[in-house]
Amino acid sequence: MRALTRDEVSRCATGCSLVRETDQGLHLLRFTEPNLAYWDELGKTDEGAAIRAHCSAGVVLDFTTDSVSLTIATRIGRAARVGAALDVWVDGAMVGYAGTPEAGETLEGTVTLGDPSAARRHVRLHLPHTRECFLREVSLDDGASFAPAAPTEDPLLLCLGDSITQGMDALHPSLTYTSTAARELGMRQLNNAIGGWRFVAESLVAPPVEAPDLITVALGTNDWSSGASAAEAGPYLRRLRDWYPDAPLGVLEPVWRDPADLPEGAANPAGQRMPDYRSELRQIVAAVPGAHLVPMRSLLPVGPLMLVDGVHPNTLGHVLYGQNLAHWLRSAGLAPA
């Protein structure tokens, strides 16, 4: 077998801001050092936030090869959700995966990449989105070629949000709504979402990337359920606009929700219903230059069939959400041509 080196893994990794060598294996992280330090500090009182920040949501190894097989061995660490999968796409189609809804401490397997007669294949290996993942081995056939798939040439989609944007509860990292939207738009993604998060401007410590081509923000459902005002979105969005004055900015309305404890029509601790929160959010977004509100009905149908728990989309819901979002962004002229 021909094992990829740390340098080769680093050069083909997209959605990754930091690579660390650990005794468990290579840890590909989606946050820069200053931003990760914020979540680690918060983790002293909110362990869940730190765990979510160390999950590899949106991280993809993107390369070309003439290898017929791909062998992967990983160590799986702390969990935001217990399931984990490694998804393998070849030339735009999902051809295999390794993983289970009740993953243990390791995740490994060998995937056949296609017809041996093919001269070269474009491979995308999606890492788990709700577990820590440490790469111990990524190997090709002996003598196989390898080259990064020039990922920096693709436009960049920066995704900010909460658990839905991180990908919960999709069973596969390549089928989350952000992965689906990025694929539909022909973009790379950098997923800086944190499950359970809200419009907190102070969590935007430093620009996560130099120059995104498009930004999406999907927050609000946790703000509303905790009784926070949509006015909190103003400072958050203005900080993004200060960092990126020219990047198109799509703000996604919280989708329809129906959990048993606080459904759509109920009043939150501040006495506000979710439809009224959305209305307030629309006004806030309208006051931010270059920000566009994506209506909830353009994302998912109203009703429980696409949801796991009344809040989080299931895998089919994520795929539909991503396809609909890509269509809306393209129709609105926000996505790069």
C-alpha cells in the first residue's frame, strides 16, 4: 500500500484550517488557532461546545489518483452525536462509506474506487461531522499516483450556524445540507458551525478565512428557545460585514420546528412566538448592507416528515435543504457563476 504522508494529506484537505499531529493520528480542524482557543476556553464551562469545535464537519480530502482502492483507518474520539461515517465520492458520485449509527472508537475500511481501466479518478473523502476524527492511515494501491485536486481554485462557501449547519442529524457527512449545497454550487466549504450556538458576536474572534466568495449564516432557533431577542443578530452580522464588506451574505431563517417542549406556535421564555421572532429577524437583516434573508419556506417544507426530533432534519431533509438553498442562492445571484 502507498500511505499518504502528512504533507500530502494537508495539501489535499479542504474545509481545514489547522492540522495537528497527535498520538491518536492526524487531527484536521476546521477552526483557526484564535477561534479554536475561544471554544476551548468556553469548554471549561460548556464541554459540549469544545467537543463540537473539534469535530471535523465539512473537512474533505480532495485528490486525484489512478488507484483502484482506498484504505482508511481512523481513531474516533469525543462525540456530539454517537454515529460516524467516512464517505467516499468518485467523479461526483458516492461509491462507498465506512461507519455506523453507533460507531465505536475506530472507523476503518477499504473502498473500491471504480473500474480498473479508468486512467484517473477524482476522489473526495468526507470525514465525520459529529465526532472527533484522527487519521491513522489513508492509503492507495502500491505505485498509485496522487495529486491534490487543485481545491483552492474552487470558490469558497463559509458556513456559520448551529447544530443543523454542523450537520446534525444527517447520517453521512457528505449528505449534510452544507455539503450538499457546496456540491450543487461547485464550491468548497468551510464549516464553522457549532451545535447549540446563537447570535453571539464575541464568538467571532478573528476572520476564519481571508476572502470567502459567499457566506451563509443559519442561527436563531437556539436564540428564540432561550428567550433571546433577534436584535442579537445585528452585532453578529455587522462584524461579519466589517470583515468581509464585499462577500454576498445569506441569512437563513430558522426552519419550521415542532419539538414536544417548545413547538412552533408556543411562546418562548420571553413570551414571543417563533413566527414573530422570524419577523424581527427579517428587519434586522434588512438593515445590514448586502445581507439577504433566505425564507424558511425556500429551505424545507413545513411539517414533521423531514425532521428527526422536531428540530433537526433527517438525512433526506438535509439533502433537500441543501438543494433548495443552492437553488435559492443561485437564483438570487449570490453564488459565483
